[in-house]
Amino acid sequence: MKILGIGNAIVDVICKVEDKFIADNELTKSTMKLIFDENEFKKLLSNLKIEKTVSGGSVANSIVGLSQLGNKVGFIGKVCDDDLGSKYEEGLKNENVEYFYTKKKEELPTGTCLILVTPDSERTMCTFLGTAGKINQNDVSADVIKKSEIILLEGYLWDEGDPKKAFEKAINNANKVAMSLSDQFCVDRHKPHFLELVKNKLDITFANEQEIMSLIDVKNFDEVVSFAKSLGKILVITRGEKGAIAINGNDIAECGIKENLKIVDLTGAGDLFAAGFLHGHVNKSGLSECLQKGTEMSSKVIQQIGARL
């Protein structure tokens, strides 16, 4: 298998809202908030009109993108044997993704992410991880990992306890490891652990400019470039309007953004960017071509609702 994703198995519930809804519920626009109380989550959702329900989760979105580009891919993520869990599994199978997880009745339901899209196309996420956040090392098959060229992990999944053990088992059995830092809050919460991963365990790291600058505690981007050169591994950074840059030792490639796009929803932009880049990488393209494929994929997904093409 080319790429195996291991991540939070979460059903995305997409709703359009006004900015007032974000303010009234004390949410921070364009970030992801974890909700630990199922009733609080249900209350948030109760007054909203659902536009679309999709099998999501950051890594799963990337894996589906890779499948659509013709790569043989798989995914491991924990769901409950409930209605949403069945929909989740079905959604992946419909996209030719091999799902390496056998669902059973769990104490917590299948995870759900409420994606609130404001008129400026920004998306603010409220995630109730449910059973997805309880992934443990028994859920992760060392055999499947060893048979994959690359595993793709997400920062969202990393947490103390069982998820950390699942993460470590995956990394220790992998041929090559790619990971997305996922979110500014994730980076701030797990900074020493993420820095250790980036420096010593990961072959490819995906981050946006804010995440990487926060991770290595610098104020200007030149310092990021110096850090990346010294790593000797691939660091891929998306920079919003400034496009994207990939650095591998002294090999540096940059790619601008696509112009004149009709942006509808930024959900999944980073996920599909990672899919495009990894597609290039596993098919032996150079850094520049990988970046261009990533940019092409993210440009397509932001012109529609949701994180799937």
C-alpha cells in the first residue's frame, strides 16, 4: 500500500452561520474547539440547518484525496458501532479507501465535527471527539503499518495516554512518517512533544506559517527557513496569500497561490494540499512538482462546500 492514514474518524456536519453565531457562542473564528460534553455539542447543533454530512477527520480527508488521485490507500480510525459509525465506514469504502478497523459498541458515540462556515468562507470547528479520541495501540495494526510506504498522522490525534501509545506504535513500525501539525491550539498544547517529533521522528512535516513559527518560537520567517535547512528532512509550509514552500536540507521550492478563485469554504484546504503533495512524493516527483500538485488540490476544494472533491 502506498499510504496509510491514522487519524480521528469524525463525521463532519457542515452548517452556514453568520458571524454573530460565532460571537454569541464565544468561539474563536478559524480555529477548532474541542467540546467534551455531548449535551453542549447537541445544544450548539440544535438551532442550525445542516448543509452536508460527510465522513471527515483531517487525515481521512487527505487519504480520500490520495485515493481520488489513483493511489492505493488505507485508513485506521476509531468509530462506534452506531448509525454515524456505519455511515463513516461506508463513506470511506465508497472512495476506495481500505478501512482497517472493526467497529464495535463503545461507551462513547462516533466523533462529530461541527463545521461553521461564515460569509467570508472561513470555517470554525467544534469537535466532539467521542470514541475517536479513545484510540489505543490495540486499534493500530503493526502489520498493516509495515506494509505501507508511508503513514500519515495528524496532530489532532496526539494526546496523553492511549492515543500517544497508538501514535508511538505507529511511528515505531513505519517505513516513513508524515504528519500534519493540524492546528495552532494543538501546537501550543503539545509544543515540546511536537518539536521532538519534528526533529527526530518525522520524515515529512506539514504546517502552516503560524503553527511552525509558534512551534520553534521565532518571530520571522527567515528563522523558519534556517531551522528547516538544519533538519535535513522535508518541511512543507503553507503561507496563505504567499503560497507554499517546501524545504529539504538545501533544496528549497516555492509555489504561489492560484489566482481568481471563487472561494466558497476553506474546509479541507490543508488536508487536500497534503494529499497533493504526498501524491507527488510517492510517485517520485521533485519538491516543486509536489507543491504544485498540493496547490492544485487545495485550490479545487476551497471552491466548494466541504473537504471532499
